[in-house]
Amino acid sequence: MSVETTPEGDLTSDVDELATELGEAITDLPAYQEFCEAKAAVEADEELQEEIREFEQLREEFMMARQTGDASNEDLRELQSAQQELHEKPKMSAYLQAQSEIELKLQELNEIISEPLEVDFGQKAGGCCED
């Protein structure tokens, strides 16, 4: 028994293959490599991980207080200060910079892919019109 392919099936296969190749090419980008290295450095730093957990706990407490109406401006300033302090850590700063760079590159690629489609490839192309 032989399996016949249709031109549509071949085209779908070609598009799938191109998408795979694009994904693999993205992993070869210096910006992606720098992001992975910076992420690994943050994840491997136990002291920094503890600081991240403490910040996340503080943020969660603030969000809960905000929902109940108990959050003050001082609480917000404390949260912002803790975030700034965390972001100024060298490994965290490098990670955030690398994350920003890869996000910019991915947005650029999204725009290139979306241009001939007349839709934003990265957004949902649903049945409703966007205003």
C-alpha cells in the first residue's frame, strides 16, 4: 500500500520543515546563546535564587494586600526598591539585558514573518476583527 501525497500536503510539510529550520537557526543566534548562558548563571546562583524567592514572596504579599485594599504607597515603594535592588545584581542585570535582546530579535523576526501574511504572526489570528 502506497501513501500518496497531495501538493497541499507537500506544502504543509515544506512549511513545517522551514519552521523547524527557523527554530534551529534562532538557537544559533548569539543573542539566544547569551540569553541561555545568562539564564543558566542566574539559575545556578543559590544566593541569587534565594533573593528571587524573597522578592517573589514580597510581591505576592503586596498583591494580596492590594486585592484587600490594605496596600499602602510605602508597601509599593518597598516592592519597587526590592525589585530595583534585585535587578542591579550583576548576574540578574546580565540576564535581563540578554532577555531583552532576544525578545527584540524575536519581535523583529515576527514582523518579517507577518509582513506577507497581513496579520501579526505572533498574535492570535482569530475570526474577529481587531480595532
